[in-house]
Amino acid sequence: MTTAVAPSSRSRRSRSQSRRLALRRQILPPVVCIGLTLLVWQLLSSLNSEGFPGPIQVIAQTWDPYIVKPFYDEGGTSKGLGIQIFISLQRVAVGYSLAAVIGIAAGLAIGLNDFLRRGFDPLIQVLRTVPPLAWLPISLLLLQQADSAAIFVIFITAVWPIVINTAVGIREIPQDYTNVARVLRLRKRSYLRDILLPATAPYVFTGLRISVGLAWLAIVAAEMLKADGGIGFFIWDAYNAGGDSSTSQIILAIVVVGLVGLILDRLVGFIGDRVSGGRR
């Protein structure tokens, strides 16, 4: 009885130790590196004669109301960071959704048709290199509204990686898959559902993951120039307001922007892993 229980107990302890070790390996490096970065930042800020705030000063100057009351609303543009982020996310959701739908459809068409691929490739290569803010004046002239212009900037910035990756995914489908489809005489709908979409899903989600970062980048930049509300507007408004705490507000907003961008990237990556894994 003892010999039967002891190995099981040792096995449980070994698994528990392995999990703790794996968790330590995941958590310890970022904690140490981020801690060292904050320490160096604090030391450099204390030596800076111009008074650039360190992390302790940033937290102290933005604690109330920006950190403890992220959803306060005093009317007009006086809103907490949580509400500003929500405003930006609404714009990103619309522009990114449009980019995803149109980008996947265009990528499928270009990938399946060699004439379209050769014809549109130069145009795509030119337009995808245009900086997001270069589209803002044109979008304002065409749409006449700041919100619509910001959504257009998001769309035109985010659509190209989706188009390109979807088209590449189709081109990378093994020829054996196509040959089997021909032998089995699969209908176009069955070929699309059972072969084309599962094979291209990893490429599509790679494009979607790249695009969500570009969409978030574009909205922050667009809101800094022309928008009512949003995290980009918050940063620009803090800069124009000046004052002792304006730099701290900007730094806090930048940190929040980075964290939200990380969450969006991980979310799209998680969905992509689940979809691609489920289709294998």
C-alpha cells in the first residue's frame, strides 16, 4: 500500500514543482526587467534639472482623478481615461471591422485570380506605405466629420496587411489540396469551406493581428489632430493645457495606450490560435 501511494505522491509533488518553475520562468523575467526600467527612469528623473517626472511622481500627480476615477464625466471633454479609451475603441471597432471584412474579401479575390493579383499588386504596395496621418486631410475633405474621418484613417491603415496576408495564404495552399478537390469534384462552396478557409486561417489572423496594432496606432494619431474625445485627444489636450501635472498625464496616457494595444494584440492572437487550432 505504501509503495503504491508514494510514487503517486512524488508524481504530484513533481508536477506541482514543474508548474511553479514554469510560472516563475514566465513571471520573473518581465518583473525584473520592468522593475529595473522603472528604477533607472526614477534615477534619471531625479538627476534631471528640468524636472521630468519619474514613475513615483507620475503616479502621485495622476492618482486623483485619473487612476482612481477612470470613468468620471464632468461634461464636455472633461472625462476620465476609461471613457476616453472607450471612445477610441468604438472608433477602432468600426474601422477595424470594415477593414477585416473588405480586406479578407479582397484578399480572397486577389489570391484566387492571377490577373487581379498582378494588376492590383503595384497599387497595394504603393498605398500600404502611406503614413496614416497623410490620409487625414483627404478623409476630412471627403467626409466632413472628424469621427468619420478617423474611422476612414483606421480602415485605410489596417486593410492592407489583411489583404496581403489573405492573398499570400491562398497562394501557399499546397497543390495536393487542390488536386484532391479536383479528383473529388468538390463544389466551389465545399472547396471554400473545407480546404481554402482552414488552410488560409493562420495567414488571415496574422494579418488581422498586425492590423489591430496599426488601427490602434492610427486612431491615437488621428485623435491628436482632429477629434472630440478619445485617448489621442486626451494626450493633445494635456499638452496644450500645460501645468505641473501635464507631463505626468501624458505619460500615464501613453502607458494606458500601450497596455490596451497589448490586450488587443493578445486577444486577436488568442482567437486566431483557437480558430486555427480548431480547424486542424
